[in-house]
Amino acid sequence: MFKLISESKLKELSIINGNVDSKLIGPMITEVQEMHILPILGTGLYKEIGSQVPSLSTLNKTLVDDYIIPCMIKYIQHEACIDLNFKLTNANVSTKNTDESSPVDLDTSFRLADRFKNKAEWYAERITLYLRANQSLYPLFVQPGTGIDTIRPKLDNYTCGMVLDYLCTCQKSTCIQCQTNMKTSPQ
């Protein structure tokens, strides 16, 4: 399995402290690539980049260095906010603690993780916009493959909470949502 960023480069470019064990963040790099970057790029382009590591083509080097790495850093920080708080042992799951610092509460970790996720999604959207603007240079983005296991690129990278109480109020006769609301709302 290839890695687009090394543990040492990640520590250098992010807020992840240099003393964090590489054995802890190495799997996060792989996970972020597979769970976040692959769906952004699609199978074809992802595999092409993977086959070129460590000597990327000029075009793919620009994509990786200027767009993918900043996105990966934020997604890794998002994952690290929760994962680095806990230690899995054969006896239990415990929170980590040192004499020099104390861990933040879980609520704060989740809020910080959400902050990094929002930033990661912004960088992910930059990747998609760049690739869409340069489709002729990245044909595998447009045609990622045809196999049953092919992942097609996402065209929207933002996630949000579920809206349960949406009511459109435009009142146009052509608006399906308004017509549905009029039929189902109490008179």
C-alpha cells in the first residue's frame, strides 16, 4: 500500500506533535487515503497516482502537493482528535494521560474533530473543483473505470446534519416541495 505523505512529513506540516508515535498515525494515513481521498479522486485516478509513487508525474505532483496533502492533513487531524485520546489494551479501553499534560474532555475532542472535518471538507472541495476545471488533463477523473468495485468521484464533499423540518415557502406552482407541503400540512 502506498502512502501519499510520510509520518515525518505529516508531523512537519501539521499540528501533530513530533513525539506522537508513528505507529499510531501510520494507520490513520492509510485510512484517510482509502476512506476520504479515494472517493474524491475515484478509482482510476487514485490507482494512477498510487502506481507513480514515489516519482509522480508533474501533473499528479501538483495535484498531490497542492491539493491532496493539505486535505489529508486536516482529515488526519480530524481522526487523531479522537483516536489519540484512547489506548486499546488486552484489559480495557483507557484514556491516555501523562504527568506533563491532561487530556481534554471528550466533548471538546469532538468539537475540535468537527472543526478539522469542516476544514478537510473545504480542502476536499478544492480538489474536486480543480479536477473538474482540468478534466481534459485528468481523464481518469472523468472515466474512473467500469468494474463493479469502481468508485466514482464525489462531486460534493460537504456533509451536514439531517434536516428534518424543511418546508419550502416559495409558493410557486411549479415547486414540487411546496405542492407536497400544501397537501400534507394541516388546514
